[in-house]
Amino acid sequence: MTKEQVKPSLEHIQRLTDDTGLFQHAKFTIPLRSQGYTTDDNARALIVATRYYALNHDEESLRLLDKYLAFILHSHNDDDTVRNFMNFDRTWMKNEPANDAFGRVIWAFGELLAQPPSEIYVPIAKERIDIAMSHIEKQSPRGIVYSILGLAGYLKQFPEANNIRQYLRKTAEAIVQRYEENKQPDWPWFEDTLTYDNAIIPCALFMAAIALNESKFLNVARQTCDFLIANTYNGDPSTALGTGHFSFVGCLGWFPREGKKAQFDQQPIEAAGTILMLNAAYQATKDEKYLSLRQKAFNWFLGENDLGVPLYDSKTKGCSDGLGKEGVSLNQGAESMLSFLLSLLTLYESKAG
């Protein structure tokens, strides 16, 4: 199988979706009802369905979009924060662990505003962002950067929304301040450890730089993007040609400053974030090295990785949950499937544009 033969398919995402929404986990390819649903995954599924519909205008993606939108609308609390974990019986988990669902919901609404399937979706997404915006600053750093992506999407629909523009600047400034407080000469990064969904942070700053035409955001985005590439790509990043491939930070230990990078388990969300970051980097700089690296990051799904084995399953149209020391996971859950589809749709959007 070559990268030219891979086309976006909703087959596995349909398998994981019922009348309530998208299941969180799967045993092999079968939904695990005992693990229920998350707002996190349904927000990401809304992003994927929105982008899929924008490219294909098919009724199935619109039907799925409505399901995921209904799920995340139902997730809102009275104070306009959101709940994340829902049990199979449609009850919400009590005392749920910390999560970034709120930020991903803002991102999803921003995507819906940026390219709505029809005008009827615009007031729904706009209202939710307008009401919930005051909670953005209270989120974790990743919750904030997911929200930045949503605010950038909002401005694509309403470019004269000065209150959103000002809030986007304020939140991006907070991320830059975090960078200034934590960077070291040998470690130009926002934290003292590379952990989870790293690339989404410079991605958000690239998008803020584009939306606001702000060089300060662009400079930090590029410095941290190049630092991340240097620590996850083992070839020549100036061309991304030859035998080099991405080796993302593994979740079994992460990568602490002055420590050793964990090789496994590598997760699809890292590839997806890297593809989004490199796509935004090219949009902001027009440096074509980022396009070559973007393709290399996608090829990680197809076998250009540390083990030389694909995570994408051409039979099920699903994606393995991770790359471990012994091989790929046999489970194909929501996060991995959505990471693959978002990555592939990003490449298709680039060709269509």
C-alpha cells in the first residue's frame, strides 16, 4: 500500500458510533460499551466530520456530525463548563479525572464556524463560544491551546469580531509567557518535559500568528516547532528526504529535560499534532521543508516508524492505538482513528486548496 492509495473513509468511525455518540475504546475493532463515551472524543469527531463534509459533501458525514454536535451540546454544565466521561447508560461519571475536554469543545465549535455545512450551524457554535469564552484562561496549558485553535476558526467566520481577536491575543500571550518562563538555552520549550500532544502548542501559536499577523507568536512557534522536529525526526529536516522517519516521544516515561526520551509507546495523537503543526508552519512561513516533513509525519502511520510496521489497517479502515516495543496495538479506538483521519484530511485539504 502506498500513501497515494489511502483515502479518507468513515467505515471505522461508523463502527464506533451509536445513537448516543462515539465510543471511547475498542477491543480490537469492536466498541467497548463498558468504557462509555467522552466529550473529548466526540469533540474531535465533530472536527473530523466537519472537515470530511467540507471535502466530500456527503450525507453520512453530516449525519455523524449532528450526532457528535448533540453529544457535546449535552455535555455542558449550568456554568458553561463541560463534563467529559459518560457511561454506557448515558449517566455522567461523578468525580471524573482532570481532562482537556473544554478546550477541545471550543476547538470543535471553531472548526464548525470556519466551514459550516450550512448557515444553521453558525449561531449554535457562535453562541457556545461566546458564552464559554471566560473559562478559557482557567484551563490547563493544552486546554488553552485547543481553545486558541477554536478562536482562530471563529475569526474565519467573523473576521471583524474584535472581542474574539483581543481574547485570542491574550491567550496566545499567556502561552508565550509560559515559554519565556520555562525555556533554557538547550531546551526552548514551554515545559521541562515533552509529554502528550506536544506539537499542538506551536501549532496554536502559528495559527494565532496567522490570524493576528503577530511576529512574536510566529517567532516562538517556529523556534519550538524546530526544536520538536529535532527531537522527533531522525533524518535531515531541511529536506525530509531519504531514510529518515519520525520517532515520537513515547508515553512510557516521556522526555524530561536532561533525561532520555522514551521510545515507546508512541501514540497516533503525536503524529496528528505534528501534521497539524507542520501544516500551520507552512501556511505561516511558506517554507517548503515543512511540507516534506508533513508527509513524513503522515507516513509514520503507514510504516515509516521505528518498527517499520503500519498502524493504519487498510482492511478495517481503522488505526492501531499505539506503537509499542513488541509491535502495534491490536485495538483500534476512537483517539487513534480520529488522529489518523484528521491527519489524512489535512493532506487532502492541502491538495484541494
